[in-house]
Amino acid sequence: MWFRKTPAAKYRYESQCGTSVINPTEEDLVKLLARLDGTTDSYASLTDAHGSYVQVGGGPQAFTAEEREILSKGKFCHRKAARSILDQEERRVMIGGANVLVKADEILDIDTVKQIFISFRNGTKSCQAVIWRDITSWFQK
């Protein structure tokens, strides 16, 4: 894994366009996330040395975000960020040039996405700016 090659590495930011930054600062994250445009650079992730991560897709004004927490013995918990539990109507977010259906309350602005990434980078579990829906079952057989 990448962190074994770089022992001081705690986090790695990666985006669709190939940007990769080891141990990004908060300022780095703000600048990097501002580049997301919905087409050529429309998704990014921040992964820790254990394999847990947050990821975002979309841009430039509408985003969707998820987090995966690696637990013990190969288990994980996967969650989707939402603003509330009120609006279940489906809307579209542009990711990689394609329209992806998400629930309306799962559409986030860039400031919320920045808070999610910065919270994760600072070791805060589950950013409080959103509620987190457990969608782990989507990934299990």
C-alpha cells in the first residue's frame, strides 16, 4: 500500500485528473476541492493509512459525499452524507460527465464537502455538518 512506501504518510488525496498529494494541509484540501468541475475532475478521495476514506463526486456546485470506515477483520462501515432526512426526491449530480441520481438531501455544496474532508483529515469521525446514512448493505453480498 502507498503508506508503506512513505512511512510518514497519514493521508493521501487523489482526484480523477491524477492529482495525488501525501499529507495535504487544510489549505491544500480547500484549493484541491475547489478544482472539482463535474466533468474532467469530478471526484476525489482522502484515504488514511488504515484504508478508511472520504470521497466526493460532482461539481462545480452540486456534490455527493461518502465515507468508509475500515473496522477489524476486513469489515467496514460505509455511509452517505445528507443534509437532512426530509427530501427523498431524486436529483442528478454530474460526475465524470454523467448524470448520477442521488436523493435531493444528499446534494451538498462545496463548503460542506470541504468540512467533511477537513474533519476526516483532522481525525474527527463523521463530520457533524451532515447526517450519515449507513449504506454498508449496498456493498455486502
